[in-house]
Amino acid sequence: MALNKRKYPILEPAGIGLWKVLEDWHYLFKGKVRTIKAGTITDLASIPRGLWVIYPPDGPWRADVLEHDDLYGHDHYGYDRKDSDIHMRQRMKEDGVKWHTRLLFYRAVRRFGGVHRAVGKVKKFFSNIFKREKSS
């Protein structure tokens, strides 16, 4: 049974380097179904802008990195960071992402994942402030 109607989550831009999930996204992690709620803001893959031509953040790995972001955002649901990173790598394989891209992403999150998590929280915080100011 498929957890979602689509292969990829429906997203829309939500600021510089940020995306908004438009429909609940469900995935399996450690035997439990997890849900990313519509309205969630994510940076997807924290890829340097100069590499977006080769590795766009919303590439064919967007579901996999969205799930990875959710796991990081929920402190890995009681598991460790490496479990979250392995989940992303496995999901990329299931989605047909080439082995060298999976390896590159996996090594990047193993090396820099903790730093990017902190930076991502700061980016989301300021993005929300700017949204509030625009709507006022």
C-alpha cells in the first residue's frame, strides 16, 4: 500500500531557499508512519546555490530530503542522527537516485548535518518574521 497519492510532495516556494508543503506527506520510519503536515516550511536539501544547476534542492530527491528534514526537526523521533541519514540514503535508492548522488548527499549530511540543522532553524525563524512584517 502506498502512503501517498503521488511520488513527490507538492511544494511551493516560501522565501529564499525555503519551501512550503501543500499537502500532508506520510512516510515510514522505524516501522511507524510519520506525517509531515501541510504548511510545514523546509529548506529541503541544503545545497550551495552555485550547485543548484546540477543538484536543485527540489530535484528527484525532494521527498527523501523532506523526510530527512522532518526527522532532524523532531530530534530523530528518539533515534540518532545517523539513523535519519541512513533513512534518506535508503529512500534515495528506492526513488532511483544515482549511486554517486546518494553517496554525495549522505556524506554531506554525515559531515555537516548538525550545522545545517542549526542554520535551518535560524533561516526559518527570520523567514517567519519577514512574513509577519509583510502581512502587517
